[in-house]
Amino acid sequence: MNYYFRPLWKFVFAFHFSTEFILPQFNLGKGEANVFTYDTTDMLWFDGVYEMRGWQYYPARGLSKAFASAELRFPIYSQELWGLLFYDLGNLWTDYDDMSFQASGYLMSFGVGIKINIPMLPIRLYLARKVYYDLSLS
């Protein structure tokens, strides 16, 4: 789900929320238990560029994922060069049943960035700060 809001001048607030999950697969063999396994390449993850900026090479994988992002975008030069302030929030769970919107275990990042929109070659440069928040540790 995406929502864009333009409060004044050429500033744009962009909000993004997504959630994904992988359900168990059905085995067609008679009498077999419904056992499912996934390769790590099939599981959900954060790329660190478009989702959870600053968390590149984050090794965790899961069967369910939630991600939210808020950005304040402003044009620097026409439509080709934009500046932005951002805040990302996301979590991965090892099983789709474990998915919860409680505050514990979430990854966060915030920072500033520049978007260069060249046709067929978008360039993103971010300066991000990573934050990990876990209520179970306190």
C-alpha cells in the first residue's frame, strides 16, 4: 500500500506499507506428512536498498515479513534530482504463524538520501543509521 501527500510547494510525503508471507505447500503423495522445506533463496528478506536502507547484507530470512517506510522528498533540480529524509521499519519472522505487530524485534533505519532519476538508470545514494529495537532485552 502506498500513499503520497503533497502538503506545500513541491515537498512530497511518501508512505509505504507492505506485508508478505509464505504459506505451507501441499504434498501430493498419499500418506505422507505435509512437510515443507524452503531453500534460503526462496525465503523473504530485506535487500537493504529499497527496503530497510542501511541494512545491506542482513543475513536473516523468514516466511513472513512486514515493512513500513516514510519519506519526505524535495526536488533539488527539476524532476531528475531529488533529496529525501526517510524512516524505515521492518521485521522478519521464521514462520508465518509467528507474525505479530508487537514492538519487539523490529529493525529500523533513518537518514538522508539523494535520488537521481535518469531514464533506465535510477541511482540512489543514502546515508543511513541502523537501529535494532527489542523489548525482550530490557
